[in-house]
Amino acid sequence: DTEVTQTPKHLVMGMTNKKSLKCEQHMGHRAMYWYKQKAKKPPELMFVYSYEKLSINESVPSRFSPECPNSSLLNLHLHALQPEDSALYLCASSQQGRDYEQYFGPGTRLTVT
Amino acid sequence: DQQVKQNSPSLSVQEGRISILNCDYTNSMFDYFLWYKKYPAEGPTFLISISSIKDKNEDGRFTVFLNKSAKHLSLHIVPSQPGDSAVYFCAASGSGGSNYKLTFGKGTLLTVNP
């Protein structure tokens, strides 16, 4: 299995809603990432988990809350988002020793209304 | 400060010809360089990488060249195929603890015409 899967593919939520994005990989990768990508821009790193521990938080607002329940799963909990948070949210994973080679999922297209 | 730059927003090439995508960087501490391909509504797909200690890496139709003195890398696709039409992102990462963080360029849209 060489895939990173993400659910849902699309999500529309209001500013008072609470929702979660899910990511799964079964490649045995020990690092997992959340990126945000706005239209016509490159992906921007949000969080990195290494061995199920949060190792990097790129000063992301607390309305985004990551969680890594086990080595294969990564969640991003969303609460009280703003319309400007609308973007493609990408999950990625990498194997130990080759963290520069990251494998991305298809993304969740999030719209905040 | 844009540390990884792709100065050509788009490139159009005939099928069967060579596509050359360029990328410049400013941070001499980058250790690895990568190319990703992205179709609309999909996540980026890893294509090929090169370590800073090498000057060339080849994988099938894809070859990446690194010129450290010029802080320049390029991706050659030979022969180009219509299915190669996508946005290509150049990315770079540091070493050790900063290995995780990829710095991306803004991307180049490649169109391969039949």
C-alpha cells in the first residue's frame, strides 16, 4: 500500500461548527504532516508528527488542533474557523531517514462559510 | 523572502520534445531538493529528489540536475508526454532536525501539446 488517504474530499462548514479531517497511511512511515494550500500557491507546512508526537507547529492558530491517535492515523480538528481558512488541506507522510521525501494524500477541500 | 524560486509560471512543449523546468534557491543550507507534480484537485506526487552532494539523478524519463555554485536545479523530462501536463513544484529541505520542513517554489504549469 503506497497511498495516503484523506477524508472527506470536500467539506463545507460554518464558522461555529466543529469538524475533523482524517488522514491514514499504511506504509509504516513514522512522520506525518499537515499542510495548507491556497489557490495558485505552494503548500505551507502546518504541523509535523514524528513517532506520534507533535514535533513542529508552524505557529498555527489554536482553532486548528492536530491529533495523532496511532502511527497510521492523523486528524485535524477544526473549530471556529474563519472564511480565510478555506483551502486545500493536505496530509503527507515520510519514512525515517528520508523525511525530505514526503508522500501526499489527495487533500480535503475545505470551504468555511 | 522567497528561498525557492520558480521564475517561469508556465511552459508549453510539443509531445516527444524535452521539457526543462528550472528552479533557483538562496539558502545554501538546503541539503535535499525535490520535484513534485500536481494535477488539479489532487495532492502533489513525489517525482524525484537529489542530494546536495550529487549533481545529477535520473529516474526513467526524469532527470534532475543540481548546480550548487549557481544555486540552481532543473528537471528534464524526455520525451515529454501529454500526461505530463501538470503543475511542477520544486522543493528543498535542510538536514537533521530541519529535514521535515519542505520549502516549495510557486510552481510551473507544464502543458505538453499532442
